[in-house]
Amino acid sequence: MASSTDGLRDEIVTLLPKLRRFARVLAGQPADADDLVQLVVERALMRLAQYQPGTRLDAWMFTMMRNAWIDEVRSRGRRGKVFMPEEDGAHVGSDGARAMATRLEAMDVHAAMQTLPEEQRSAIALVCIEGLAYREAAEALGVPIGTLTSRLARGRETLDRLLSGGAT
Amino acid sequence: MSVTHEDLMAYADGELDGADKARVEAAIAAAPDLRAVVDGHRALRSRLSAAYAPVVEEPVPARLLDAVRAQPAMDNVVSLGAARAKRTPGQWQAREWAAMAAALLVGVIVGGQALRPASAIVAANGGLEARGALARALDTQLAADQGAVRIGVTFRTIDGDTCRTFAAQGGGLNGLACKENAKWRVDMAMRGESRPATEFRTAAAETPPEVLARVDAMIAGEPLDAVQEKDARARRWTAPR
């Protein structure tokens, strides 16, 4: 049905903010993140016929995005490199003190997230930021629930350590 | 009564119900310092969502909106997946697929005898599926094996699927199939020049450039080597974890 494809495109438009957010977690840099979103949108449109109606479109695209990012990192050979989100830093000082504190806090969290191995970062992003249930996140990452749970626990432990002493 | 660290985390994330939830709540009642652990998990969770919340509020760049509205690029006329994505879907789709499958089957019939034409590739579930001898070869054969069907490259896609190139009928039918839901979805198939069956060729030499171009477009990393290929077969072509 032509209308179902159009409907899916509309749905993808409404998902763009969330896709950008997950991409930001994966890529760190806003420009890289939006490139990743664009790539995944193009791939999703190519593979729309493979999407199973009734399943979560966001989870389907998160999976695609994560795989694309792993591939990108592999091809660039920079796995594990820690990024500082430069735009957050660049804008500090242009707002009031309260907004600045929020940005600094956000920068801490972003920087801490970027130190995590990708598999823990993805698990935490899908559950704690995107709000997927464990089962949904495990499916999106293609791992058993037990694996997801241990990645979540390890990632949280590291974040707690890195962020302790900061604002709560 | 014991609860693990992961139980407390799952409880904090609202993942537990019934007996598991009651067990954790009883443990917290008995040892109030566990409450602090749960609160800590929840606090970190709110901190994470707050840190990334501004991204959702940002205006979406126009290029991303344009990308959603754009027609997908047609990367190769012989790529059925791309052709399908480009064509405006409609009620004709199933019929077009059937026609395409029929056209391919003609190739099989002209090409030779080893594959039963009616069972090689069929239209199913809005796409093409390998059946019969072709599906069996895709399931069981390694690149090193000889047979009526030759397997070329086995590789993983960026989406974690496992795909394999194949040549049947001494090169008369070439293509690429990916394992999906226990079936081999034929991503691409094309007629090639039939070659004498006695002539030895490596699988790579048999693979037409159009198929290789499609592999390049889909592949993540390197193709599987012989060991990885065997390993993948043992796992029935699902991705390793």
C-alpha cells in the first residue's frame, strides 16, 4: 500500500529528534551524529520492505544506526577514542548562570558516556535515555537479556564512579 | 533472602513484577541501605535523560527532513532490493514480484538441469526467497565445496545479517541471498553467461561485477574467511555475539 510507506515516512519524521539523540550518544560530535542519522534514514528507506509492521520502528532504526556506527568506527580505526562535545563547550558562557550550570552538567555526562565501551553506552542509551524495556533493548542490540543487564550494570557502575561528586 | 545488584537495578528500572518485585521489596524493607542503591540508579537515569534532553528540543536540520522525503537512491538496476525500494509500492507489487520471479525462472530453465526450476527462487512475503537446492546449498555449502551451486563470498551486513553470493548453472544464475528469519531472502539475482561445467573456476572469478558491487554496498568489514564461514554455518548463519 502506498499509504503505508507514506505513513512510515511520517513516522520517521516524528522519530528524527530521538534518532538524533541516540546518534549523539553513539557519535559524540553533533556533526557526526547528524551524518549518522542521515545515513540511517537513507538505509531505512531502502529497506522499508524489511520492516515488520507492528514492531517498534524506533528500535528497528536504533539497531540500524548502531550497526552503522560500529561499522564507521571500524573503518575509521578510532574505536575507544574519547570525544568532548565541542559545541557544548563553545556555547558555555553565552547563557545565564543557571543554563551554564546545566550545560556543564550535561557536558560531564556526555564526556562520561563517551568513555564507556560502545556496547555499554548503547545499552544505557536505549534503556535510560530512550526508555526501551530490557527485552526491547536486548532485541535491538541482538543480545540475550542477561547480556544486556550485565552491560547496563557495568556501564552504570563506571558512570557512577566518573560522575560522583558532581551535581545530582 | 538475597537480591543481586542486577535485581536492584532491574527494580529501579521498573522491570520487575510479581514475585520478583515482591522479593526485592521485602529485601529493601529488611535492609534499608538497599533503598539508597535503588535511588542511586534512578538518580543516574534522570541525570542521563536530562543531559540528552536538549538534543530532542533542537530544531531538526533541514537536510534530515529532506532525506526522509527523498526517493531512495537506485544503486543498481539489477539490485532487486533497491528496485523495490524505488518503485512506488501499490497493489501491483505482488504481481510484479511474481513476474520478476518468473523471469528469473526462465533463466534457470534455459540455463540447465541441476536445479529444479520451480524450486530455485520463489516470490514470497513481498520478496524473493531461495528454495530447494539453492536454499540447501546456501545453508550447508562452504565456498570451498564443489557442487551444482557454488557459494562465493559470505559476509555480514551493517545490519548484522549474514549474506552469501551464489552461482548456479555454471554461472547462468548469479546472485546474493541473506539469511532472514530462517529463510534465504534473495537480495539480488541475475542471469549470467553459462559456462561449461567442466571448466574449473574459483567462486570469486565466477561472481559478476554487478553482484560484487552489491556486496561492496552492503558489507560490514571483511568477508568471512574459511574458519569464520564454518563457524557461521554451525550457528546457522546468525550473527555471533
